[in-house]
Amino acid sequence: MYKNNYWFFILLFLLSLNHTQLMGEKCHNRIIVDGLMHDWEGCETYCSDKIDDGKDVDFTRMWVTNDEKYLFIRIQLAKPLSLVDYNSLFLEIDGDHNAATGYRVNGIGAELGWGFGLRYGFYKHFSSADYISNLDVGYVILPSFTSTDFEIAIKLDAAPIRNEKIFTADTIEILLWDKQVGGDLLPDSGHVFHYVIQKDISSPYQPLSIEPPFETSLRLMTWNVFYDGLIDTIRQPIFGKVFKAIQPDIIVMQECWHSQANEVKQLFDQWLPLQKGSWKVIHTGEGLMLVSRYPVVKADPIFVGDNRNIAAYSIKTDLFNLDTLLLIGVHLSCCAQDNERIAETQAIMHYLGKHYSIGKNEDKLLRLPVVIAGDFNLVGSEIPYRNIVSNQLTGAREPWFTDLAPHQIDRPMAYTWRDYSKGFSPSRLDYIFYSPLLNPIHSYIFNILYLDENSLKRYGLKPTDLRICSDHLPLVVDFVPTVSPK
């Protein structure tokens, strides 16, 4: 009898070696899913992986945390990759802490299996499996271009099929794997990663105010209005309500293909009448349109190849220490045209270096406040983004531009585009970059789907109105000058 007990405990010991349990620690920071990872600083590394133990893809680290509504996962890779393009990578989540339900993979029973490259997932509880979309689980992954670092959000109350919730236990298991022979696993084979969903959220997400902090700032807005939305008689009244709610001073819009400057001017004079004068509207190129309450003293097209939707506007303001603002409005090439976007961002930086810089070599600086804003279509290669935020094209000691990276007023997200009919995850395609002579004192992405009823009534809007307007969301920022441009 004692001999049998001896071998029984030896077997339990060996099994425990083969199923090492890794438990995540709590992360205390408020996570904003924007593709920038500074808010993960101070979080412990939950799960690390050996280098060069995979095949095409090599996982290195994974972090997990949550707030009151979302599960957040951060993934690091050894080499840059686009997680939203074709690949064999999967995220597996066991939401009921039961290895006997769901997909049996590496010691867990995963109810949710998400194929990064497939752009859809699977939900399986017992026998059958169902396809699910990013809308079904509130799935968001950023950045939308190649990187070694990604962050993911999934709704904690997701119930994609038959109203069955995925997360039914406080403790869950998470696995990353490259589904091919010799593909990498995180954690490694025989190990299980557990995460305990935190319930004691001390500070739930608070909606952002859309009001400017004070009157002496300049409110700039960019919005892709989706195929002439301003002159669409169905969508036009909703656009008017949005502009009335936001009260911008300068707007740069994209996809105004057939909109005429005179008819758009009449709309803004009606929607937002000025105390003195009227709105200035310039239609540049094919679909780029500038609307400004300030005089526009110069408009320079910056054409690259077939793209006629990049232009520089010199705007005369009446704000203290901000005599002139240079605004570059953009609508970069779409979709799989990496080379075009690289050339377009190179042309923007070359234009600025030639016409608006002072100094030489590494001391070269911009001689006036500059903003680059619009629809950048940043998918695929990260090079167009780096062309703007790094100094590699200018040779200057310090980068000329900072990524504003605002987030939505109603949730901790920074995606600016969503079209659930196309299968892609919500993406961050629209950007505002600003130079050091400007100070953004307030900014946001105007999304109202989860906004409170009182705010919606005040704006005269319904939660789904912005989806009717466009597949893009408006970006808004209030600027004041940091120092005199002189």
C-alpha cells in the first residue's frame, strides 16, 4: 500500500512539471488601445518565451489586464509582422476555466479561437463550432500596420452565439500559437497561463468632455466624410448636428469627390454662422476640402504620382502668438499600396524641408507651427508612419512631429475607422501630427455609441448617427502656441 502511494505521488509530481501554471499579476494603469505601449509601463511581464523557438513567427512576451468592460492583451514578437494580414497565428481563450469544454489545445479548453490572419474567429463550447466576427466579441487590434508590439481588446460581456457568454469564470487561460508544424507556442508546450479577471476596478472609464478648455484655443478637426457625405440629402442633416456639437474653427475633409466649394460654404454658413464674415472653403485636388473660419492666404498642392489629395494650406489666425498656421491635409493611397504611401510621406517631408525649415543638418527646425492631418490609410508597412514621426528623412536632431493619438470620448479606444461588413478589425487610419510650436491642450475622437442619454439629447444625436454619416470617425484637437514662432 505504501509503495502504491509512493508511485502515485511521483506521478502527480511529474504531471505538475509538465503543466507548470503561470499566473498573471495585476496591472494598475488605465489601458488605451491606440497601438502605443507607454500605458503598459510598470506592468509585470506575465509570460515570456524563449527566442528562436518558433518557425516563421517568434513570440517573445505577453501581458494581460482588464478594466470594467474589456480584456486587454499585449503581444510582443521578435520580428515585425502585420497581424491583420495573412498568417497562421491564433489566439485561444478558455473563458470558463474548464479544459473539458471548447477546443482542446495545449492543456486548455478554448471557447474562443481567433485567427489573426483569417480576420475571424470560432466559438465552441461543447460539440459544434460557430464562426464569429470582430463585432461579435468587440475585437480591436492596433496598430494596423507592421510592428513587433500589438495590443488587443475583447469585451468581457461578449456573448457571440446563442447569448452564451465567453467569460463565465474569474480565472481564464490564454494561449498564442502559430498553427503549423514547428510553430511557436506562448506559453510553451506543457505550460498553462492563467489570468484572474480583476473585479475591483477603482476608476471606471469616464467619458471625455467635447468642450474646449478655454476660448483662446484653435479647434482643428479632420474627417473622412465617406463619398460626398455633406451633399448626400439623407446624411447631410446629421453632419450638420455633428459640426454644431463640435464647433470647429478649421476642418480638413476627405472623399469630397463631387462636392462643390460654394455649396459646402453655404452649408457651413447655415450650420455655424460667424459673427463676422463667412466660412472659407477650398476644394483641392480630387477629394480634399478645407473649411476655415480664418483667411487662407496660400494653398499649395503636393502631388505625388496619381495622388492629387495632398495639399498645404497657409492659414492666418487671430490668436495670440499664432499668426500663421501651416496645415497639410492628406488622403494617402489606400489598401495594399505601400510604395505609394511611402513616396507620399517622403514628398510631404521634402516639401516642408525645402519651404518651411530653418537651420542646417541636425539643427534644422520648422520655422512655423505645422499640422499634418487626414486619412493616412496606414495599413501594411510601418514606413509611412516612421517617415512622419522620426527624423530619418530630415536629418534633424529631434523629430519634427508628434503623433497626437487622441482616444474616443466614450471608450478607451483610438480606432478611427470601422466597417463591420468588410471583416477587418476597427483600425486607426486617421491621424493628426503636430510640430513642437503647438501645444494640444485637449483632444478626442468623436464616437457616441456608448455616450450617456443626456449628452446625446444635448447634441440632438442618436447613438448610431455617426455610422450613418461615415465609416470614419472625426478627430478633434484644441491647440495653443507653445512659444512665439519668431
